[in-house]
Amino acid sequence: MSKRIHIVVGHYGSGKTEFAINYALKLKETHEKVMIADLDIVNPYFRTNDVRQMLEAKGISVLASPYAGSNVDIPALPADILRLFDDKSSAVVLDVGGDEDGAVVLGRFRQQLEEEGYEMLFVVNAFRPLTKDADSILEFLREVEAASRLKTTGLVNSSNLQGLTTAEDIIKGQRAVEETAAKSGIPVAYIAGIPEALQGLEAQYGEKLFPIARFLDLGYEF
Amino acid sequence: MAEKVLVKGNEALAEAAILSGCRHYFGYPITPQTEIAAYMAKRMPKIGGVFLQAESEVAAANMVFGAAGAGARALTSSSSPGISLKAEALSYIAGCDLPCVVVNIVRAGPGLGGIQPAQSDYFQATKGHGHGDYQMIVLAPSSVQEVIHLTADAFDLADLYRMPVMIIGDGMLGQMMEPVEFDLGKRREIPPKTWATTGTEMKREHNIINSLIMNPDDLEACVRERYKRYDYIKEHEAMAEEYLMDDADFMITAYGTTARIAKNAIAELRKQGIKAGLVRPITLWPFPEKIYQKYTDKVSAILSVEMSMGQMVDDVKLAVGGKVPVHFYGRTGGNVPYPDEIIQSVLKITGGDK
């Protein structure tokens, strides 16, 4: 968390947006100013903008396209996006769209990002068919890097089956993520999961554990 | 097999199609079904299949027409405005007695409408869709797991009855993620496709695929023959889920994700002493009329809940033939009904509202 700019990428369904929201909340514990930007231009449903009120109530600024959550499908960025780079006193979390098309957005800011430095976290859910093992994770990661023209600095094991996730599931996902780390040289930064699933893993994984509170629910049982 | 994975409805549909032997996908992107195309674009080249993004929905549906004629298991998918564009080709496919699967992940309409979920294409799906006397079998899953079963069954039904089968889901079902197992369930026996244009090898007569029939009497005979098949399907393939109907004196009816929201309302209504149950059509065509008819003496009223201005409610009224009052509650424009709204509607009908 030493850099000012934290980029969260990964496949949709990895838990990327939940992780980004939780990460912004974590940053708020140590930073006076935190911004989160919803840069998702590919997924029209379930996005950071859906929890804008909650984040703003906690003092986190939310940058999102005015079309997010509306009935229009326009791959637009927020008009005030350059605030991310102008206000150097604020920590920043970028929630990026869930595939290589979504990551294209980052290429636009490559110069600013490289000049200032960044942390780019690639969130992995090994229970998603297209990122189920080290080879498929790396294939996806390389596509996102090529589209964004940026480099991943850390892996996040966010392996989950939503509310059904158990500690065994997280350990199973961790094997795939550790193999990805070994093959790529990119370190494992966090192991994220709902608190129930992280229980009993402290001894094994220590401070890498990152408990997640779920915010993007529907308001009723499904 | 049977390992749990986490997938979106759209991805589940694409993978289930591949597992069902589909190797030909023709489509054009449109929210909220684009993940079907995106998934096919990644998977098909790896398994020797065809993913083709056509220049339009019209072209994509006609490519399905061609592939189906050659005996391939072909799939196209879209969302509401794109489905309107596919109507012409689907009419030709039905007129040629060819099997195919078409997916509509419904968004709000009419016109461009909006990208949020809706069920306002019910009439379009069940009452003809394109021009001419024809039907499509229409399957309406309500969970991501059911998307998998019904996708597999859609390909079987299409081949068995040689007709287009539509899978209809609202945008929510396409976008939501659930843990699932890729278990296709029970499969059907499919006769060999002796009618397909696969080359005669000089061993048989040419197979001709055509929907132009010059003589009115011949065309009438052809359509009547087809309707005999439709009658058989009505008799044998109608499906519905009956939920807490054993002791119910009030019926809520809904399909797709709306049915799952209705279950929340039913739990609360039962706490308040109202014995509500749910009938959830799984086949929208054939409409499961007989299941409704079982309850005409048992329930005091029926409430149809839809993400539309009231479309399926007409079929419910036809099914019960005036024996039970049929009411309607709906949201439209991309809005989803909440359990509270359904509860209030029921209380209004039963006289328990404040």
C-alpha cells in the first residue's frame, strides 16, 4: 500500500470490484483522502457506482461515468477523471473493467501512471472457468497487461464461490495463484475472502489475509 | 465432472452450448448478453469451433440458418432489439423445419429501450416472433444452474422436433453469477439428421431445404403437418415448477428471475398467515396450462408478476378459463419488482392491505 495509485484488474467475477471497494475502505484507515474511480467500460451491472452512497458516507470520493447504472450503454469515462492525477494528496483506487477490453482504458493514462508509479493488483478467482489454473490465469493476465500497457505488481487470490466459500476453497485457489506467481515472478500480495472462509488460515498465510465485506448484494435472498 | 465453478448466466449458457456439441456460434454484441459472444470468442478457436461476429444480427441469424441446414448444432444470441432483427431468419428456419437455438437476454424496450433487465419480449417469443404460422419452443430458466440444464435440453429439443428453440432470460439472469456444476442432466436420443445437406456422395437423392411452396394446397398441408407436431409438443413438453402449492390458497405466478423474487414474497406472506404458493412456467411455449388448471378449485386468486406491462398474464387467463380471478403486478423500463411490492399487491387482492 506504499504507492499512491492502486489499480485493480482481473476477470469479471473474480471479486475485483468487491476487492477494490474493500481496498479503498482499508486505505481510508490510514489516508485522509481516498478516491475510487469506476473505470469499468465493459460491464453494465454490479459496479462500484452501485455503492456510491455508502462510500461517500465514509468520506471516500467516487468518480464514475454519469451513465453508470443507467439505461444507456456508453463506454464513457467520468468527466472529472484527471482529478486522479491532479490531486496528489489523495490515495487512489482504480476499478478497471473485467477483461482486456476493459483494461484498454488504462493505456490512455500510461504516461502519468509510469511517471508517478503505481501498484497494479491482478485479482484471481480460480473457480472461474477462464482463470482456473496457472496457465489460463497467466494468459488472461498477459492480455490485460498488453491492453493496458502496464505491468502487474501483485496477485490477489480472491478464489470464491460467493457465500459458499470455505477455507479449503481458498487453499485450493492459493495453489493456482502460487503456481502463477512462481511462473511469472509476480508476488502474491493478498488472499482475499469473506471472514468465515479465512478462519483458521492465519497461521498459514498471516498478514496476506484480506477479509472482504460484501457490498454488491441485491437487497433480498436469491 | 460436477466440480463447482462460479459463472455468469451468459457464460454458463455459452459453456453449456459447447458441452452440448455446439461448434458454430454466430452473433453480434449487445448488452446485456455480450458475455456469450465474448466467451465463445475465447473458447471456440481452442476446440476447433467457429466463432463469427457477423456484420449484423440479420447476417448472424442467416448464418445459423445455413449451418443448421448442414446439420450443425448452431447457436446465436442477442438481446431484445437484436432479436427483432433475427425474426426474419427464424421464420425461414421454422419454415424449413431446421433446428437451432437462439438466446434472448431481454432488456427494456420498446426501441433501444435500455440495458437493464426486462421480460417485455414474452409476446414476441411465444406468439410467433417472425411472420407466418409457426412456433418456437421457449425455455425460461430462473437460475444459472438451470441455464445449463435448459441449454443442453434446448439443443436436444431443437434436433428432436426440427424447430428453433429460444432460451429467454432477463438481463439479470445473464449478468448474475452463481456457483454451478456443469452437469447437463438427462439427454435425449436424437435421430440421425438424414435431411441435412451434407453432400450426397452420389449415394442418395439431393436433400432440399426450402420454405417456398408454390401451390397453396401443398403449403397448407405442410403447415398443418407442422402443427400436428406442435400439438404433440404441447401435450408432452410443457414444464413448470410448483413451489409450496400443496396447501396454497393463493397463487403467485412468475417466470425467470422474477419467480425467485416472488419466493421471497411468499416466505413473508406465509409468516403473515397467507398461504401463497408459486407456479413458475419453465416452458413459456408450450405454456403449462394443465398445471394451472389443477389449482382452479383450490386458490382464491392468481397474481402474475412480470417485468413488463402484463404479457404472460394473458396466457394465465386463457389457461384458467375464467374460473379464478387473475391479477397482474409488473415493473418495466429496466426496473425489477421488489418483494415488498409483490406482498402489497397480494394484500390488496386478499383484502389485508392497510
